[in-house]
Amino acid sequence: MSLILGGLLGMFAYVVVRILIGCLYTVRPDQRAVVTSFGAVQKLQEKSAPAPLTGDERERYEYPQVRVIGPGGPYFKLPWQKVHKVSVATQSVDLSWDPTKSQDTIEAVTKDNLTTGVNGQIRYRVSESNLYPYLFGVASPLEHVMGYFVSVLRERIANFEDPKGQSLLEGSELEDGSLQSSAAELSEGVSINDLRKNLPLLNQYMEEQCRSTTGRYGIELDAALITEIDPPREVDRALSAINSTRNQVAADISTARADAEQQITMSARAVEIATNNAQAEVAPLRELATTLSTIKAEGGSECLRAYLRNLKIPLYRRAGRVVQTDNNQSRAGGTA
């Protein structure tokens, strides 16, 4: 009898210890926990912040706030309660991740009807303030987020246009009527080139469009890092040839423009030199006229004639023959 009683007591003690040990748990610093009783979660009175949704989506994705247990422990739970632990650390996942199939890239169709491969990563973290949709809203929230992200990305790629909207045929004109274009503008108009040049803009657009994932699935998108947009090999070779030709055209246009500017500069310089030479020749004559006017104004006509007579003396020394005339007749003078 005592042996049976001892065995029962031992079994009871074992069950009690196992239950007690199973009812204790801890939460790591990068985790948050939610406790459910028979599958029901403890809800709070306050509501979560409204998600950036519109229309009926705001009502459909209106989730309650739940009691969240922060890092620490050990905590105690009752045997019929279950602890759901969630990591709130920032994580990254490839765009090609799909639990239902194996793939190295995702395909998207551009506005030129080219099937291109897109690769990259997204960084995300679980929203601590909206754990209800992550734990109880959908069965696989990350899979839903990836599907939503890829759908928005494919739609954006299919309708993407370069915001600059300029090309060789649509170049902007300068004030003098000349056509302004550059090598970058000459490669526009091809969807693959537009996408490759505007990857930061595409990433920014994806981040803005996926802000609603917090309200939908309880996952915050930290950053979208689309790094590769690769068309098929045959298309890539054709695009390379097109880009090479357009870059050559841009280089020729730049060279021609530089030569024209050089010729204009040289012509302007020649005009400036000719103007300076003419001014240098005119300057002594203007100075002489000013001097004669001053002499006549201060000394009168007699002084001006005396000045002119003295001014002629050096000329007489260099002259081989001097001819003097008067009002009545002309007489030839002798040799000086």
C-alpha cells in the first residue's frame, strides 16, 4: 500500500514540476510576446493608430490592440495559456523568396512588352504596436507582404516612364534656338534604360506604396533595395548596341558644339583685336585735335599759326622739295 502511495505521490510531484516548469517563460530583448487563453487574446480598450488605407480597406483592416509582454522574465502562465513570441528585429529577404516555389528572380513586363528579371531585397520588421494582424490576421503574413510587394512592383514597372521626359527628338531649346541634349538624355525612351537610371526613385515609390502593410499584415517595410533589372540576353545585346549608337551620336553632337563655340570665341577675339588696333590709330589724332583746339582757345589764331609753323620745321628737314603758294599765284621754291 505504501509503495502504491509513494508511486502516486512521485507521479504527482513529477506532473507538478513539469507543469510549473512549462508555465515559466522568458522573452529575449529582440522579442515581444502575446499570451492567449484557449485561443483568445487579451484585447485592450485603445485602438491602434489608423493605417494609411482608404475606402473600405480602413474598416476591413481595423484590428484591436493586444496586451504585449516586453523583454524580461521569467514570466508565469497558466497551463491552458499559450505564449506567442515574435522577433521585432529588422530582417531582410530576397525578392525572389517564395515558400511555394524555387526561383532565382522575379519576372516583370515593361511598357515595351519586354520580360525582364528583377532582383533585390527588402528590409522589414514586425510592428510591435500592431501584433494582432501579424499573429492572428493571416496564416503567413510575410508571404502576403511579398505577394503584395511584387504585385505593386510589377504594376509600377509596366507603367514606368522617365520623369524627365526628354529624348533626342524632344530636346529642349536654348534661348538662341539651338538644341540641348546630353548623353543621358539620348539614352531615354527605352523602358529598361529608364528603369535602370531611376532605381532610387523606384525604390522610394515602393516604400511609399507599401506603408499600408503595417495596417494590413502588421509588418513595417524598412527599405526596398531593388538592385538588378536585367532583360533577356538577346534584348540586352540589342539595348547595348542602341545605347552605344546613341552615346556616339551624343559625343558627335558635343564635339560639334565645342568646335562651334571655339570658332565663335576666336571670331570674337579677332573682332576685339581689330577694334583695339583701330582705337590705337585714332587716339593720336584725337589727342592732336584736342591740343589744337586748346591752343586756339587760349592763344588765338596767331598762336595756332605759330604752333603749326614750328610743328612744320621737323618736316622741312626731311623734305627734299618745298612748294609754297600764295593767294595770287603759285611759285616753286628752291631745294631745301
